[in-house]
Amino acid sequence: MFGEQQRFVLLLIAPAALLMLLFQVVPIVIGANASFRDWALYNPKKTWVGLDHYHAVISDPAFLYVVLPNTFIFMVVSVAGALVTGLALALLLNRPFPGQKLVQTILLVPLMVAPVVAAIMIRWIFNDQFGIANVVLEAIGLEGQPWLVQRWSAFCIILLTDIWLWTPWFTLLLLSGLQSLPKEPFEAAAIDGTSTWRVFRYLTLPMLRPVIVVCVVIRAIDAFRTFDIVWTLTGGGPGRSTELFSLYAYVLAFLNLDLGRGSAAAIIGGLIILVLGVAMYRLVDRIAKA
Amino acid sequence: MPMVTRPQFLPGLPNWSRKTFFALALTFICFAFAFPVLWLILTSLRPESGVYYVHRGTEFTLGNFKEVLSQERIVEAFINSAVISTLATIFSLLVTVSSGYMLSRFTGPASRMWFGTIYIFRCVPYISWVLPLYFVVQSWGIYDTYVGLLLPHIAVHICFFSWLMKGFFDGIDPSMEYAAMIDGCSRWGAFIRVAIPSALPAISALAVLCWLFTWNEFLFALILTGNRVPVITVVMAQFVTEMGLHWNLMAATAVMALLPAFLIALFGQKYVIQGLRI
């Protein structure tokens, strides 16, 4: 039925395709089905309710005015913060200095830390009674803060943790990018006595742009679905003020045991990120070709 | 060739003060980056009585580690995590190396379609398919078993790793494979005996990343396992709520969870940096 080459091609992707079918496509179809039904524990009939769940999620003020803005603020600030620090560190590591290898190893440490472990460490450091953060503040005469039970300080701590966790990822990829840039333009600029800032602004940055864009796209998609650090740091609290979209769906499905509405929320989030993802892919394509 | 001097960092300052400033800044950055981990290690070494004032006192003990290791559930969780990470790494590589090879070596509608599928599924938030995955896994009778956690983990890596693998194979000249095929090698022979050995550094990099990702993964394990297959991330998260006051024990567990990742990363750092440079 197939030629030798087609058989080879199909066999190469068959295991991957089969696994994806069973563990991604099938669940997504079931989830889509559940999102149109009253899939709660007390209703064994799983009545068809059409778009009711979608309507309920979209008109939920918590989703519209807390969860969605939180998710987008989180995505933008976390990606921008990790990009800026990661780029700065990559530039630093790109110039030779004694101990460069050691510094590089230390800066890559957060890459190995599980988000859950990171969240536990940060919780301990910012513990309102015994955390070192408050000890230091009190030592210099300021008042200690109940960091994790106030909305904005909790949100800032979540953001800082995430930036800390993901900076090395940017550093690693940008450093590889920097080291593969051609040397000649930089030598020419040095001969002309160009200032450091202008070299960065008009040479390094434009030449590094493709790498930066790819990093940002991959990271932005991941940031949108962050779950573990928020779950372990604040559990979405105080109240529901630091909830992100993944937590919102999780709470609906597994704590409120309303799988129908949880699935609807998950699908709405999925659609948002799908549109964003395709748009970003187009952007990457255009920049890579330019 | 003319002599080229690098643009100076903070020009206008005398050399020694620039150097001191640079060294201080570096030390500060390294300290800030390592601080959370250092603090965790320090906490894990304090006895129960001293844990709330980690910054004071000088008693240190290894008792926390001993106590953690005497809890069966935690030891079991470590073993489970290690077994699942290792198996997931082996199977993920088997699956993604061939799929990445296909993406790199073949063009045409099949390849484009597969790439599109992979990109789209990479975008789907975990939560959208982990929620119903719970039903799937339960109806197949593999909820809370090794297989039930292993297979989704392999599936989740397919998209990203196929993408990376394609990049690695793109950087390897295919003419060696053609030469092997002219000499009588089959396509499979060319793939297994020629392409895979030349991609070995990249494959090692991927193995390191895959092991770390699986070891550190939380959401899947939280939803797909119950009491029979505890894994370390879930056990630690439960610690926070159940044993909120035993910070010394929690820190000891966290330090032990960091340890294998550190060893793997230390051993594998070279491969990762080499592998990702393509």
C-alpha cells in the first residue's frame, strides 16, 4: 500500500503519534465533551447543558477581573523580568574574567530546583513570624510584613520566584546565542571606538533577536499555564486574589468537584493561549525570515 | 590585523577600583542567586529547637535527615520518583529521537502536518488535558500506578523534545547517511548506525533535561496519583499543609530532592551546554 519511504516515515512517528493520540487527543475530546455537560458527582446522568458552563465562566467576575488579569500580568512580567536578567547575565558571562566557570555554575543553580522546592524555600524565607526576610527588615528598623497574606506582596513574591527560577534558562540559551555570533562586526565597532551601550543597542541586540524571540515565545506559553509555584506558595490566596488560570480550573474541577465547569474553564484558557501561540509563531517566522 | 581592545566596563575609573567593583557586584549576584538554596541547606541542618531562629545559634545536626529517611512514605516517594524519571527518560528518547529525525530529514505534507500538530499541542495548557486525563487513566484501570504516571509523562515530552531534536538533526550533515545507504545500508541502518551516533551529544543533553523535568514535575503527579504511588514533589507539597510547623524536616526533604538533580546537572552541564549550542 505504501512505498518503502512512506513506511519508514510513518514508523518513525508512529509511537509518538500513538502516545499523543491516547494521552492528549483522547483526554481533550473527553474534556470538550464534559464541558458541555453537567458533570458533577451528584448528577450521574451527565445532562447536556450546551454552552452554560462557558457562559458561567465568562460571566464570573472572579475569572474576568481577577484570574485573567493576574494570568496576563504574570505572563508579561515574568517573561520580561527573566529576559532582562537573563540577558544581562549572559552578557556578563560572555566576557572572560577569572572564576567565570564557577559563576556560571552558580547562576545555573535555579534550573535544577523543582518549582515545588523553590516555592517551599521562598515560603520559609518570607514566613511572617520566623522568616529571614522579616528578621532582616526588623534588624534595620523596619516593620516585618505578613508577605504571603497580602495580595500585592504575595503576587510580587510569586513573580520574583518565577523570575529567579527561569532566568538561567534565558541565560543558557542567550549565552549559546552570543557565543555563536560572528566576531567581525564587534571588532570593527571597537576600532571605531563605539561606546559599550551603542554596541549593545545597534549590534548585539539586533543580531540576537531571533534567539530572543524563540525564547520569549516558548517561555510565554509556559508562563501562561504556571501552576506549581502558585499552588505551593499561596494556593491562590489570600482569598482568591493570586489565582492564575490553571488554578482556577483546578479548583473548579477538583475542589468544587464540578468537572464540567472546570473543563470549560480549561478549554477557554486553552483557546486563548492557542490564538496567542499561533500569532507568536507567525511573528517568529517573519522575524526569522527577515 | 589591528589590535582590538574591548570596550571598557565603567570607563573613567582607575583600573583597581573598576576591578573591585566588578568583583563585588559578581559576588553579590552569585549570593543573591544561591541564597534560597543556601538558606534551605542551613535550615535542614538545624535541630528542631533552633529552626525558628536559623540566623542565631550554632548547633547543627544531621538528625533531620535521619528522621526523614526513617519515614517509609518519603523513602518510597524517592524511589518512585527515581524509577519513573529514569524510565520516562529512556522511553521519551526512543520516541522523540525518531520523530525529530523524521521532522528534520523529510519535507512534504506529512512532515509539515506532524510539525503543525506538535506546535499546537505544545500550546495546549497542561490543565486542559490533565483534568480529563484523570478519567481516561481511571477508566483504563491505571490510575495511581507506575504505568498511569509514566505514559502521560512520555506523551507530554513529545512536542518539545521532537522540536529540539529536529534542530539537532538539522545541524548534522545528512550526506553521511546517504553514503551509508549507497553502500548498502537500509534506511533504518542509516538512522540507527549513522545518524544516532553523530547526534549522541544532543541526545545526552536531552536525557539530562528529560530526567530533571520528570523529577521536578508536579501537576501530573498531583492529579494522577493517590496513595499507592507517592512521588517526591507531591509528598513535599503535602508537607506544607500537613506538617506546616516542621520546617527543619521539610528543608531536609527538599535538600534531598535537590541532590540527585544537582548531581545529574553537574555531570550533565557540559552536555547540555554543548547540545543546546547547535
